[in-house]
Amino acid sequence: MNRREKLQQLACYTDAKTIRDAVVAAKRGSGEARVQLSATMAWVAYSCPDACPAVCDNISSAWLGSGPTPEVPRNQAEAAMPDSFWKAFWTVVDGHDEGYDAIEITVAVASLGEALHEDMGPISEQHALNHPGAAAAQIRDIPGYTDIEALAKCPTNSLGYALYRLVLDNGYDPEVLSRDEIQLNELPHVLHYLNARILQMHEVWHLAAGYRTTSSGEIAISGFQLAQFGHNYSSMFLAAVMAISTFKEPAGFGILMQIINEGWRHGREAPAMMDIEWEAEWNTPLEDIRQKYNIPHFQSVFPTDVLEQVDDAPFWRKAILMLKLLRFSLRLRQNPPVPQSQLAI
């Protein structure tokens, strides 16, 4: 049995002890443990979203050194993962060979939705209905589009103006992806609302919760959104990038897991962002919003552009960074992560 077949076999119910043991082994460099964790994440992302909170709490607590360790519930609703799904999944993983930018991997992962078993739709909807961070989706109409140009008239220190500059200066699509192109209107109301609102507010949450729009920031905010709303796309994205790292970039698996779990914990600790009327706060300064809603600022042990530094730095800076990351990996095997100040470049 090759490693891909092993991952597919392991993409099923996994108890808390197995998860925690896999984390310990992955920190020590075990390839088999990386396959186990990637398989477990694939299971919750593409088959059993109701198991996601317990699975991710156990991974996060074991990786970061503290936190809840609930038993993973049995007999949750599951969708089958047929051969046609796995073919699509490995196509996404193999696409890494040619390189993904942020939009390309987003589109690639979103395309996996078409390969999921038909049972996954109602299972995902029920999971969203039960998630405490998604209550607004049950009672609110599908949101309209944000008028970005109107935000230019907001005070210069406000959330609205910061969002305007973020979109304008970086050439972003205000909603990341077109709702129509990914056919959100074909989803049940709860999933339609959640996905539309997350696309609409993604950059707002970057600003309010303190996530930079770097590669590591996008990975971390996916962990945050998964914890906040049980967002199925976020779990699909994280499962895919974990598999890509496992099979294509194993040396970066520790960095990836640290970032994901920092975002997950942050999402568990922050108030429900879906419940905030963000349009009413366009004229409010960002720091006032954080204080009003008690939103903690995201913190990582890594520099916010750590992945860009690895790719783009001159050789001498890259060598220094790799030595520091090696030291981090060695510390992971026995101790909690080192403070960010020891990793800053």
C-alpha cells in the first residue's frame, strides 16, 4: 500500500488518543504521523464535519501544548468519499507542482465541492445550523454587495476606509471570488448565507482580527474561520494544504501546523464575528471596534511574512531564516513553541 492509499484508508473516524499521538510523532518528524493527521483532517472536511470541533481541538491542544481534549464523538453523520472524489483531491495536491497563487488554490479547492458525495450537502447544512458561531445564518437574508467606493468617504482612521485602502491598494476583488461563478445561489439558505457573508467579510476580519494578507495570514485565518463558523470551505482548504505539505513539502509541515493551530485557537477565543453588524461600524476606528467587541489580535510565533521570506529572501537571509526554523523544529520535539521575538528576522 502506498502513502496515498494509506491516507485514503485512514480518512475515517479517529479517536482523540490517536490524534494526540500523531501530533507528538509529527513534531518528531514522522512521515506516517503527517499522513495520519492529513487523513483525519480530510475526513472532517470532506465527510464528517460534525467531528471537526473535537478533532481540531485535540490537534490544536497537542500542538500548542494546552487546551481542551474532548473525545471525538462516534456515530456522526458521514458522507462517503468515492474514488471519483479522491481522483479530484489528488489532482489538487498534484497541482502544487506547477505552483499555486492565492486565487488559484482557492479556485482549485472550491472545485472539490463538485466531487463530494451528494450526502455532504445536507450534512454540511446541518453542521452549520448547529454551530454556535453561525446562528445569524438562520434568520438573516442573503447579504447584498458592499459598496467599496462609498467606503472611500469614511474617516481615514476607520474600518471602512481601511477596507477601501486594502482592496484598492492590493487590487483585490472585494469578495475574493464571484458568488455567481461558484454558484452560491444553488446552496441551501444557511450555506448560501454563510459563504456569501464570509466572502463579503473576509477582508474585514483580516483587519479586525489582525491577520496580514500574507500566505501565512491566509492559512491562519482559515483556521480562525473554521473555528468561528464551522466553515466547510476552510476545512477543505486546510485539509488540502496539509496533504500538499505532507506529500510535496514535508519540511514545512511544522510551520504549517503551527500557523493553522494558532488561527484555530484564536477563532475559539474570539467572539462570534458573524453576529456583528459590520456595516454599522464602517466609520468606527479599528481599535475601538476591537475593544467594543473584545476581539483579540492574532499573534503568531512566526513573522507575518515567514513564507514569503522563505521564497523571496536573498540567500544569506534565507539561510539565517532556515536555521531559525530548524531551531524551532528542534524545540517542537520537546517544548512549547519559542516566542516570536526569537524568530523575528
